[in-house]
Amino acid sequence: MSPDSVPNAPKGTGPAGRRLWRSILGRWELDEHEMVLLRELVRVVDRLDELHALVARDGLMVDGPGGLDRVHPAAVEARQLAIVEARLVAALRLPEERQGRRQRRVGVRGVYSLADARMAR
């Protein structure tokens, strides 16, 4: 898909999400089920930007109950969203173009053989 024919990003998408949207749809044509993943991915990217801005403003540690410092809740949420982001990117299964190598299409933890299972006992 040419950069001129890329559909608009979902309404409310922030700058980082729009850049990601354009960079992916400018290079690959996605099926509808992949578009669902991409729409969620741009939302996650934008949310991560917002959470990082909150942590930058308030600091990593904030006052907690009893006057004890605790990790900023936005940092905790950002860590969880980073995992979601990685899983969405993996689920999109976009081909790698580095040095002509193709993306490995295996499960999250890889493939285990029966021999590996026997050795673990």
C-alpha cells in the first residue's frame, strides 16, 4: 500500500499511534483480523506515552499509605501495557525484512519435542 492510500488512523489516535499506523499500513496490506490487532496496538502505544508522561511529571516513586514510598501506579500499568504491546506486535506476525530473513513463526515459548520432555523428568 502506498503512503498516499493509507487509511486514516482511528479517531482519537495520538502522534505515536498515527506514526505506527502509517509505518505499518504504508508497507503491508493487512486482513481485517490484523487490522483489529493494529487498532489495539496504536491505542496501547498512545496509552504508554500518556503513562510515561505521568511518571516523568510525578517521578517513579510516589507517597503511599502510611507515608511510605511506592512505585507510581502509572509505572506499574506501563510495565503491563509493554507486555501487551509486545504480544500484539508478535500476533501481527509482520515479516522481517532484515537481511532477507523471514520471521520465525513459533509459539511464545518455542517448540518442545518429546525428547525434551523426557529429559526434564
